[in-house]
Amino acid sequence: MWIESRIRYKRVRFASVFLPLDCIAHLTPLLHRHSQITVSLTLSVGTSQMASALLSFPSVSPSAASSLQDKCKGKMKSGSSFPSAFFGKEKRPLSMKTKSNGRITMAVAVNASRFDNITMAPPDPILGVSEAFKADTDEMKLNLGVGAYRTEELQPYVLKVVRKAENLMLERGENKEYLPIEGLAAFNKATAELLFGADNPVIHEQRVATIQGLSGTGSLRIAAALIERYFPGAKVLISSPTWGNHKNIFNDARVPWSEYRYYDPKTVGLDFDGMIADIKAAPEGSFVLLHGCAHNPTGIDPTPEQWEKIADVIQEKNHIPFFDVAYQGFASGSLDQDASSVRLFAARGMELFVAQSYSKNLGLYAERIGAINVLCSSADAAVRVKSQMKRIARPMYSNPPVHGARIVANVVGNPDFFNEWKEEMEMMAGRIKSVRQKLYNNLCAKDKSGKDWSFVLKQIGMFSFTGLNKAQSDNMTDKWHIYMTKDGRISLAGLSAAKCEYLADAIIDSYHNVS
Ligand code: KET
């Protein structure tokens, strides 16, 4: 018996052949291996032979078989049937259609998935590093990938003041009702005041539209959606390099972006002239994404004088500054000092965006607490902007989580807690500074090549941008079990004093012995 077989791959028919029935049986294992292949059989034979043909497909489900029987009713010769014993246990979709000439066509889709065109995504360049670290069993392993603070024992740290605020919340027995779309009012007030300063006129004039966001990332994403909706075609200028997720955020929001020069590998410092030239050259009315403090990944910030000049050119070009403030208080140890860049722009009467995060400075990484603030030129504009941000948030995640918002509101709202927080922040920033110094001392003492390692001390914040290239960074991981991002960034927040010497050895080896 010959059977017309149409073989399809990913819905495209690429073969139509007549095969002997025996051959169909040989096809079955192939179909199992290549689950995307669909074979349609057109049988121009009696139903008993058809039953035999179905035998070749042990994966056809009994329910599908009986539905086939139903559909065949009246179209097949009497006495024919499809015993369910013919069909195996595995469930496979089966459909068939009849043709007027009495030929019966079966399409047997063997485990064909609708997701066949979805390829494997690459691991995340930052969070993927933690996954690889977990899988390493070497006892010297060190995770300097993600920017997350660790104790000297390299353990995650929950701030004492956070524990106190949480205990207070437990005592009060607060409920779990939905928050409004814009988040917790006490949090929104506290976060805008922390950013601009409680006595800043922009607060009293109610010119800041603030909504609680899903930490820094979610807040940036809301702003990106607002730009896409209300500034169609406007470009976002992003520093080169920048935090690995910025481009993803704007890509997903379909906001075009381009880069401005920022880091100069020759001086291991700021390419200030390049930065200014690129901001000047951008189309008028672009958004300029700026790291409020502790630039990630370089650890290089403009000086106060340079900030003034950046503000000048942004104003000149009618651009809109868009600050990402993920490290307020963590860079210098002072909340006010780390907000000075944003305040400088606000004092010029500029309209601007600021995304805030409490992941690092309050150690609330997993609580996903942050905010998006839009400073407008009038209270009326702020009300309208806020209403539109709520409109964006509602279908995205409806309303934000309450726990982290209450922690922030309680810590900032209670003067004792607030002072304790500042002390703990200074302690964390201080520990990072001390391992930075120790790493530098070790690099200088151990490396006899005369290389200038002083950039390690000049950089600020959680990270050091080592200048190691991808091959050298791979060596750090493969040979020394030190996990870091492939752009050469190391998180000093994940380094202990005890591991500084080991890290220095690894950097020196990678720098000199790998090119
Ligand atoms: N902005 C910057 C500059 C930043 O470094 C981070 C996080 C965020 C925003 C967002 O953090 P969130 O937890 O959404 O509030 N950076 C670290 C973690 C990460 O990549 O998600 C990091 O660079 O390691």
C-alpha cells in the first residue's frame, strides 16, 4: 500500500512523497526526534488499512482517535473501527478532514510546538553571573558580579534599621489591601523630599509628579513608556558605557537611543569634551540619561564644575535631563551630597526625570521599591503627568507592592530611624572604601611593572572598572573563580578585606598574562 505523505517543517511544506506503509513505521522515531515535523497522510485505501497506518503512529491519542472515528462516520465502510489499543499513551494532537472523493486525510502533528521559533535567550550579563557563581564549587570563589552589598563575611546584609521598621510594621498589624496605582502616599512624599530636599521650592510648589515604581528598573521603564507615548521619535542619549540594562529598557519601550562618549580608556577617566560634543550634536529636545552619582560601571562622576557645564549644554539644546539615581547615599555616605547633581539642574528651573532605587542604599533589593519623579514647570503639568504615569502603570502591573514602601516611609519618617539609616549607610560606604584602598595597596605592592593603579582609588561607589578586557575577565573567572561582568567591572561591595590580596593576584595575572 502506498501512502501520500506531505512532510511539513515549521508549517512550511517541503516534501510530498508517496511512501509504502512499511516506511511510515520507520518515520516514527524520526518524528519523535524532530518534534517540529508534521506529516500529513492521504489515504486512498480502505479503513482497515488505515487502521494499520495509524499503528505506525503509536503516539496518536485515544481521544483524538475516537474523534477521528466520529468525523469518519458515514464516510467509511461499515465495520471499520479504530480500536483504542492501537494508540499509545502519549497525547498528540490529531486532526483530519474528509474529501468528497472519499479519500481521508490525516494530519498528525507530532509534538509540534507553537514555540518552535523561540530561540534560547542568552544569560543576563549581570544577573547571569550570580547563576554561574552558584554553580561553582571552588572554595576560593568570589562573586563580584552583581552590585549587592555583602558583609566582611561575604554574607547578604539586612540593615538593622530595616529590621526595626519591619518589627514596627508587624506590631501595627498593617493590612494587605491594594495600594493606589501611584503607590503609598507617605512613601511618595518621603522619596521626593529625600531627592530634592524637603525645603526645595519644587516640593512646596507641587511641581514634582511622583509615583512609586518597581524599584529603579521599573521606574525607568515607566518613564520610557511616557517618552514613547508623549515624545514620539525623541531619542534618549546614553553614556558609553552604561549600566547593562538601560539599553534593554529603552529597546523594550521602543524608544530610540544613541550613545554619548563618557569613559576614556587612555586616562581611565571622564571623556568630558567628547561627552559635551555628543550632547551638543544630538537632535534638540533629546533626553539625556545621566547617572546621578556613582556612575555604573565606571565609578567616574563629573566634578561640580563639569555638572554645571553639562547643564549649560542641555539647556542650550532644549534637551531633557533624565537622572538614574540608584546609589543616593551610597557613593559618598551622604544623601544630600549624592543628590547634588539633580538639585543643581532643578535649581536652574529645568524640567527633568529622576528614577530612584532603594535596592542599594536601604538594601531592599528584593522588595522592588523605587520611584519615578517628573519635575515639571507647573503644578498643573505635574498633576497631568502623574495621571498619565498611573495610566501606564495600571495595565503593566496594576499597583506596586506595599512592604518596601512602608519600610522607606517608616525609616524616613522617624527621626531616630532616619539617623540610624544614615549611620549604617556610612558604615556600608566606608567598608567599600576600605576594601578599595586595600585592593589598591595590594596591587601596588605586588605588581612590579610600574603600572599606575591609582584609578582604583579615583573611582567611587560600589564598583571598580578595572580596564580588563573580555579575555582577561574570562581568565579571572576560569582560572581564579572570581565572577565579574565581562566589561571588566568588579563590585567592591562583594569583596572582603581578607580577599583583597587574592583579588590583586588575579588582576595582575590576568592583566599581564592574558591579552
Ligand atoms: N540603575 C543603575 C545605574 C543600576 O546600577 C541599577 C542596578 C539599577 C538602576 C536598578 O536597580 P533596581 O534593583 O531595579 O532598583 N544595578 C545592579 C543590579 C542589576 O543589574 O540589576 C548592578 O549593576 O549590578
